[in-house]
Amino acid sequence: MEKILQVKDLQVAFKTFGGEVQAVRGVTFDLLKGETLAIVGESGCGKSVTSQAIMGLIPSPPGKIAGGEIIFKNRDLTSLPEKEWRNVRGADISMIFQDPMTALNPTLTVGEQIIEGIIQHEKIARTQAKAKAIDMLNLVGIPVPESRMKQYPHQFSGGMRQRIMIAMALICQPEILIADEPTTALDVTIQAQILELFRDIQNRTGVSIVLITHDLGVVAQVADRIAVMYAGKIVETGTRREIFYNPQHPYTRGLLQSVPRLDREDAELIPIAGSPPDLFAPPTGCPFTARCESAMEVCSRVYPIETKLSEQHQVHCWLQDQRARKLAVPVITIS
Ligand code: SF4
Ligand code: MG
């Protein structure tokens, strides 16, 4: 399948009073045309920062892209001047956020905001823009859009506001939609409806989606492929099937064990003990070493390189890598 976006060895750092935080530490993945790729991990793992980098939204300073490339249409977006970003953002790559209330302007009607968004990107008359806005609201399932266009954001429910955000994000027919925790603020029923809407829109428009979430339930519903992030790195990538039924990284396994299962009432939730490493001074070896029950001596010293388990399944863990034995320090016993 065609690669619509290639992220190669992306590194993002932030300067703070306490020193430099290495938020993203060499992330590599492809986004295929028409797929939904979920980037999963705990808060602070670098998943949101990765998505901000793809949107050209790393605030600089204090942030900076310290290395790597983001290739879109034969161009490296990490070196795109802000002037050119304006043509990419919204038109080619669009983003929706967790809380629609902060992204919508409370003082303008929903109709005015959508129409403004269209006119900013396209040279069309207001009446045409209005017709387009109505079509879009129809597409995202807002009933009687003509009259609802005249209402303000606070007059909509959380789920409806998220639909409006999706409409606004899709208005210029972007090729990539980045959704950062798009359903976290919603209750479970509405969440399911919004996820259904994503699938429906993808079927109709062919848009490629990067879904950023900590919620494996959401991932199970919509993702084609999954990238698991930990401490600024992608530790395992695979199809939804591979990650859910054949997880190989101890962290992925831990995440799956900490998810409630509807089919097994007795199933115990086992949270992963310990906490992620300090990204002010990230470890040189596997960042999961301190929390990993299978950790070996080599793990704390050397970062495991990628092991390919299948066409789409890759993992960074010494357990999967024959070379671990060669790198192991022999145990010397002194008699
Ligand atoms: Fe655990 Fe070692 Fe694998 Fe890291 S590389 S996940 S510490 S076994
Ligand atoms: Mg986040």
C-alpha cells in the first residue's frame, strides 16, 4: 500500500528550567493511505508530541525538532517554513483535539466558524461556503444543519461538538487526519458513535488517520495498525490482530493486562508496577528495564534494535533477539 507519510528517526526535545526533556527519541513509522494507525501509550510517552511535530505545532522555543525527518509528498516537513505550513495545515494534514470546547470559539456561531475555515483555504463565495458547511455537517451526522449553524458551541452536547470539530477538520479534504484523544472527554456511548463516524468517514473519503490514545478499547474498535510508545520510543508495531493476540514486548503485554475485559468478569486488572524513566536523563538501554520482569543484564546497557517478526510486526526487545546472548556480560564468580 502507498505510504502517505514517513516519519524517520524523529527526535523532539524541550528546554525547561530543569534541563532538556527528550520527549521523542528516534521515532520511525509509516502511515499508509486509507489506514488508521493508532499510537498508544501512557501519558508522557511522547505520542502527543509526535502528532504535534507532524502538524508543525512544536512550540519553538522551548521545543525543537532535534533530528529526523517527516516526509510528506516528497518534502521534509521538519524544515518547512511557517509560511508554507499554512498551506499544509488544515488543507493536507488536519487535526482534532480532545476537548472541542477549547478549540471552538465560544463567541461565534458554529456556522460562522465553519464558513470562515472554508473561506480561509478556498476562494469561493460565502453562499457556496455555506452550502459546503451544511454538506459537511450532514456528513458528520448533525441533524437539521441549516438551523444548527446559527447556534453557538455551548448549545451543543459534547458529542455534537466533537462532530463539529471533525467537520471542520475535514472541510478542506485533508489526506491525513490526526486525532489526539478524540473521545477521551466523552461518555462511552457517545465515544462509540464518534468512533463509528471515523470509520464511516474513512470509508467515504479515504482519509488516513493517526489516532493518538491511551485507551486500548478505542484502539480495538478502529485501528488497522498499532504502534506502542514508551519513554519517547516506539517499542512495538503490528496489525491490530498481532498486537492484541500476539503481543511480544513486555510493555505491550502489561498494557493489555491493565485493560478491563467485558468478556471476562473474573479477569483481574494488573497495572504495570513502577513508573517510566526520567526523560531529562533517559537510559541508554531499554527504557523498560526497571519495570520489566524479564529484564536481562544486557537490557540496561544496550538499546535493543528492531526485530522483524512478520511483514508488519516489529519489536524492540532483547527477548526476541538472538544477538542478546552475544552481548551478555559473562558472569564471573570469584571463589
Ligand atoms: Fe524487558 Fe529487556 Fe525486553 Fe526491555 S529489552 S522489554 S528490559 S526483556
Ligand atoms: Mg496527550
